[in-house]
Amino acid sequence: MSQITVRGGKPLNGRIELKGAKNLVTKAMVAALLGETPSVLKDVPFISDVDIVSRLLQLHGVAITHSEDGVMSLDPSDVASARMVDIDAHAGSSRIPILFCGPLLHRLGEAFIPGLGGCHIGDRPIDYHFEVLRKFGAVIEELPNGTRLSAPKGLKGAKISLPYPSVGATEQVLLTATRAEGLTELSGAAIEPEIMDLISILQKMGAIISVDTDRVIRIEGVKELHGYTHRALFDRNEAASWACAALATQGDIFVGGARQQEMTAFLNVFRKVGGAFDIQDDGIRFFHPGGELNPVVLETDVHPGFMTDWQQPLVVALTQANGLSIIHETVYENRFGFTDALVQMGAQIQIYRECLGGNPCRFGQRNFYHSAVINGPAKLTGADIRVPDLRGGFSHMVAALAAEGVSNVTNVQLISRGYEHFLDKLAALGADFEYSE
């Protein structure tokens, strides 16, 4: 198990560069399956989730090259079925295979999906994905080691209403509906920037997709799609993570490639807390301007609200704010487990079942600990920490960098799922650490 020994208490200063968003790039790679000709995706990061999807695509006959400058070519000319045992072996903890279903049903008439993993931050059932696919005409057969899907009569457009604007379910509909016969209407859709970038990619491929202001997406199915050339949207989750690292360590970090438009909700909160930023053409500088940080009350929400992936690194920064902050998590019901390690380091954080600081949400009265109260400023000291998941793991790294003394952080390979070369970036920012396998 990989481990980082961190000697904290030193501000992070310097510049790092972003590549494409993990939450877009992997879906764009799957979208290449829908085309009859090769695709080129730019700014693809070298992260483990990209590696997993690359191997899964190669199992299905897609020829892939990934250059050092982040340009990936994907040639789906020889798409073929893969053995479920091989899919299972290569999927690991990723949940991305569920999004292969629609494209493979269009290209091959069948798909095999193993049992799926992913970060343990809440309930992300695949049953709803299967329900959506059934509406398109997919036949689903449960097997001892996974699920087989087929489409003996082809896939047809459908009218689908999401009870919650799920990003994954919206992606499933988009990737399935583009080549389904007839019109698909999706109401209650997610409209995150990564979703809109995926729609741009599909439109480049020949899809006909319209998005209304009331979260309704309409897709007119087409018989054939071709390849695309596209530069991926920057990773706004990574941008926010480094911004919070600058705030927590009283540092100054320029995040190259970050853009204001997709970061608006985060930037507002960052400024309320007392952080400062300078928006430039090639990125955003985030820095601690000195003085006390301010507590805030906020709740996570789907876009255009405050992202759930932003709250974990922000909580670390809020341990240094002067007063009580309240975070109400409304997207995932089990996302405050990472705070146990922060408390071990000296943070004063309590989690509650109640919907604190905002409107009642779907997790209220259901015994989920989905609100947190952070009392600061707290003196953080080094500790032994095991990374629980991707975003929580990066937040633990930020806490270790902000703390006085030495921290030993294990299971850090999980962080590489979504942060490209994060050890190199830490070194470039002046962090004092040692890495060992």
C-alpha cells in the first residue's frame, strides 16, 4: 500500500496546470464507441480512471494511443464483444462500465456488465440505469457474475423523467438516445458543465440534441455517428481542490487552465470565506490574503449550485475559519466520513442527521449523517491517516499539509484516480513529503 509522509505547516506556493475533467474525459472516451470513424480527444490526463476506461475500450477492440501531451486517439473500427471475466478484471473499482451499455448495444447488439465498485460516499444504484435502458428496449438478464444486456428489436426513443438530476443517469440517456430510433425526451436532467461538454461532443459526432431552460433535453436519434475532435473541459474539481489547499496552508497557487464561468459558485464562497483570487486569461490565482478566515453556511447542490465534490477540501479550510460553519450535503448521503481523520488531527467537527442551515432535503428524517458543523480555528497536528476515497483523500492530504508535525497518509493510490501527477504538483508547490510504496 502506497504511503506519503508529510511534514506540514508550510504554505503551498507556485503554479500547477490542469488537464481535462475526470468527469468528462472518461465519458467522452466511451462516446467514441458510438462513432464509425476515429476520434481525437485533447487534454486527457494521466489518471487511473482514464487507464481503466482505456483498457476496457481496448478489450472491445478500440485502438487507443495516448501521447505525452495528453492527446488521445480512439479508433472504434473493429469493435467486438469482450469476455465478462476480462471486463471484471479490468474494471476494478470503477463504475464507468455501466455507461458502455448503450453504445455497445448500438454497435454489437449486446453488452456485459460486471459488479461495480466506486467510492463509498453514498447510494449510487445501477438499478435505475437498467430501468432507463429497459425504456429504450433493452432486455436485461442477471447472471451470477454480472449482467447481460441485449436489444433484439433495436433501441427506440423514450420519454424519461428523472426523480433527481442525476449526472450518471443523464449521461446514460445521452449515450443511448443519440442512435436510438425516434425522439427521446429527458426531463429533470443534470446540466453540469461536464454534461454540456459531452453534448457538444455528441453534436460534433452528428447527434441532434437540444437543451431547454427547464432541465428538459430532447434527442432526435440518428442512424449513424462519426468521430470527433475535441479539447476536454478543464477539471473544475481539481481547481477547487488546489484553491482550498492554498487557503488552508496560507499559500498562493496559480491554477493554470481554470476558468471563471464554470467556477462561479465556488468563487463566491471562496471570497466569502476570506480567500482571494485573480482571474487571468490562462488560469486563476488563488491565495490567502492574510487575516482571519470567515465561517460560512452553505449546502451542496446540483449545478448551478455548490458542487458536492467541492465541499470536502473546503471543510479543511473551514477548520481554520473563526467561528461556526455549517455544511448541508444534499447530493450524497454519506460524504462526511472523511471528517473522522480531521477530528483525529484536532479539528472540531460534528455531523448530524438533521438538515442544518438550509432547506429540508431528500435525506432528511432518514438517519443519514449529512450535515456538518465546523468550529474554528483549530490547531491541526500530524496523524496517521488512511485515504477513504478520491475527494476525501485529497482533503486529507490538504489537512496533512496544513497541520503541524508529521502525518503518514496511506492508500494514497486512490487519489491518482482523479488527480494527474499530484505528487509532482505537490513538489512543485514546495510541499515537504516523502513517498514510499
